[in-house]
Amino acid sequence: MLKAAILVVVAGVALYLAACLGLFLVQRSFLYFPPPQARVEAPVTSTLAVQGARVLVSERPLPGRKAVIYLGGNAEDVSASLPLLAHAFPGHALYLPHYRGYAGSSGKPTEAALVADALLLFDKVAASHPEIVLIGRSLGSGVAVQVASRRRVARLVLVTPFDSVQALAAQQFPFMPVRWLLRDKYESGRYAPQVTAPTLIVAAGADEIIPAASTAQLLARFAPGVASMRVIPGTGHNTIADAPGYLRALQWADQ
């Protein structure tokens, strides 16, 4: 009887360890959903010279001091946001990078790679446009916060952001040691205190992906007076851009 019980325990432990290994190996397939190609043809498409990959950037060039860099969500074709951004920022040059592995870019997306690419693009854009509005949506908010903590940003807009992907994953997999398994943690709350740029958090009133508590926790991480939040009622995580209030929220950064 004791032997049988031991075998059951050993089998259970083996299954648990196998599940942990499986989660570790496939975790990025839960986080990144690259679109195969860009749906909207940009006025200009450039290439960002990064190590080990070819990163495409959809651009709307415009001379002057002002520019917008837009960092999209985990399944987003950023080119589709060009028309809305052009309307919201008529006096800004626009730069929308396609993450590694997304819509024509080569390589594989990782947190370290996406942040490094965004920093490189920021420095390239800043050479011609010293006033940069940085916008990060969903997954892109995790990249944008890190960039804004290291670079001088004119204004920062975070759309449907989270405090930490690691914390969200721990809620989804409560019986897994997520802290040790997760490779891309996107802990925005760690970087928010270093952001000094005026920041607007744009939240969906009926966000079915990011819990309101996670967004509120991120807001609380910023230094006093740096960040504020605007909730667009009746919108979901993926439908927020369809609401008229979304355009008005973006235009806050053009003041």
C-alpha cells in the first residue's frame, strides 16, 4: 500500500514538472501573436539596423521638432493605426515599428529585444525630432514605460496597460512557479517611478484582458503628479480604439 502511494506521488510530481517544463518552453507563444503582413501601406517604410534581425518601421515623415513613436499590442498590426494617429497628430512625424517577427520584420520577439529596438529607434528619431510623444498599447505599454524611464520623453501615453505581466501570468497559472519560469516579465511597475514625462493612462471601461486593479496599481507606481488616468466607458481591450473618446485621449499628448 505504501509503495503504491509513493508511486502515485512520484507520478504526480513527474506530471507537475512536465507541465512546468511545457509552460517554460511554449510561454512566448502565449504572449506574442505576430501578424503575417502589414494591412496599411505606409508613406515610407524604413529598416532599423539591429543585431540579428531586420526590423521594419512604418513612417509618416514630417519635418519639425515633433514626432510620435507608437508601440503596439501583442497581436497588433501597427500599420492599421497609421490613419488614426495621422488624424490625432497632424503636426508630428509618425514612427511605428513592427516588432521582431511581426509583419515583415525578421527575428523573434523577446522583452529584451523589443526594449532594445525601441531605444534604438527612439535615439534615431530624436536626432531629427527632439520632442517625442511615446505611445504604448497593451504589450507595448510595457516597452514604452521602460523607454520613458531611460530617455527624455515629451509625453507618454499608455493604452490598456498593466502593472506586470508576471503578476497577470501568476493569476492565470496559480499552481505554477511563474516567477522562476517566466522569461519576459514586463514589470512596468518597477520602471514607472523613474518616469518624469507627463503621462496619461487610457483604460478601457470593460477591459476583459487586463484587470482594472492591475492598471490602477500601475498608476499608483508613478511619482505624485506625473500620471493621470482616463477611462473610456463601454470599451473593451481590443475595441477601445473604435471609441470617439480614444481619439480625444490621444490628442491630450498634442497640447
